[in-house]
Amino acid sequence: MSEKESPARERLHIHLNDHLAGSVAAIELLDNLIEQHPADRFEEVLHGVRDDVHHDQETLRDLIRKVGAEESGIRKAGAWLAEKLSRVKIGHADDTAELLQALEGLALGITGKELLWRSLNEIAANFPGLQGTDFCNLEKRAQDQLERVETLRMQTVREAFRT
């Protein structure tokens, strides 16, 4: 079986597309948060994280091309729809609870991305399309994003559960 037909290669294509879909949902979530919280203390951090997620999304798109895969429109559309549907649930909570849930979801997504970069670094030797990418730097950038979101999340926790 050639590398192009290997199950490992197919799993890699699916895995990268799953993370690309996650980035679509993350950007939608961040755009919504920025829209809902304009000119407040979170706006600058949210814009910065959104810019970073967008750059990471472009890196994922580039990696998908380099490994010979195609972007999955269905996965991206599903992520977009899931984010929109989450607003229905979150939209009925008060602002602080909504923000807390959104930041927790964002933190989980960033943690997943950090693990993706670590995993790709581990297997890069097996896939020429992954070679030459600085996954350690990408992992550090994800850690930085998580720290910024976690700072906002903890501020929101203190506000949400103030007695």
C-alpha cells in the first residue's frame, strides 16, 4: 500500500480537518464574544486571541495542502452550525454565565490545538508534508493563548460566583 493510500495518511487528513473545523467554530465564537463585549476590558485580549486563532487556521490549511488532503466543507459547515446553535443555549443565560461558558469552550478548544501541535511534532518524521513546520513554536503560541483566555475566565468566575 502506498503512502497516499495508507490508513495513517487518511487518519491524518481527518484529524487535520477536524481541527480546522474546530478553528472555524472558535473564530465564530470569538467574533460573537467581541460583538457582545465591545469596548470592555476583554475586547483587546479577545481580538488578540482571534488573530492568533486565524493564523493557526491558516497554518492548518497549509498543512492540509502539504499532506495532500482537501479541506472538508462538511466538517467546517458542521462546526459553524454547532457554534450558531450553542448561542441558543448560551443566549438564555445572563451575560456573566454566557461569557463563562464561552470562555470555557474556548479554553478547551485551545487545549486541543496545543495537543494537536504536540502530536504533529511527534509524527512529522513520518509525513514529509509536516516536516519544516515549527510545531514547538505553535505549541507555545497555543499555551500563550490559553493563558490569556484563562485570565479572562478566572476574572469571569470571580464575577459569576461573587456572593
